[in-house]
Amino acid sequence: TFSDVPEEALFRRPSSWMADTGITTGTSPGIYSPLDTVTRKQMAVFLWRAAGQPAGAPPHSFDDIPAGAYYTDAVSWAVDAGVTTGTSAASYSPNAPVTRAQTALFLHRTTGLLQPSTPHTFTDVASTGPVPDAVSWLAEANITQGTGNGLYSPNQPVIRRDMAYFMYRRECGTPA
């Protein structure tokens, strides 16, 4: 249990599940930091751990990922698995925040780009391209219902509380 996740918090089950399955150990012992923004390096680690920490991916080619960092293997796996191409040919931007649009793409790509049968209904997401397909899949799989009032808020950074929901619903297939 994380001391900063109250027992009555709706995200308690998803954040506990992430710890129980080894997807996260928190930001420090006993601390989850639910309102902190998820960084690109954290996203790579979450997805890599959820995939069972596959080994053997060829090294990435990013200049901004130091050898031996806790997220180096996760980023190499994410590139090899087609989950990310980075923010440029030479950069991954590990400390940059992950947006809700990027989260949709990361999650969709880790599932093999499953095609939704219906388009999303969010008014703030385009209707064509990879992001709308990913968002449509998230909505159809009941991983997200958006941020309210018919919005998905694709440019909003994802916080750790919401990431727990995304991961839990993606892996468990049930609402929290």
C-alpha cells in the first residue's frame, strides 16, 4: 500500500494492482505520487514491466538515454516492439510529460493495434490518423471515457493516478 493513496480513493485498486504486479514500485518507498505527471521514461518502464520485462532488444539509437539507467532496457524494448519511435531520430525525451494522446498511442501499439469497430465520439480528437484510431480503441475497450463533457483532452499530461486507471483497465479489462 502507498501512504499517499487513501483507502477511499477510487484509484486505490488500480495503483495497488500496479504495485502488486510489479509495474511500479512507486516514486519512493511507500509513495505513489498520484498527482505527479507521468514521464516518457516512466511510460516505457510501465509498459515494459507489464509485458514481462522482455530481454534481448537491440540497443536504441537515442542520444538522451544514458547507458545503464533504470529505463534504458525499457526504451530499447519499446523501440524494438514498435511502441515508440521517439520524439526525433536522435531523441526519446525521457523527462518530457506523456500526453493523453501519446498514452493512447503507446497502449494501442502494445496491443498490436487492434482496430476499433466504432469511431470515438470525443469532440477534441480528430477523426482520422493514428491518434483517433487509438483513442477509439481505448473508448471501445472501456479503458477511458474521456475527461468529461465529450472531451478526451489529448494534449493534457497524464498523471500517475490516471495512468493506473489506463493500465489496470487495459490489463484487467474491467472498470476500476
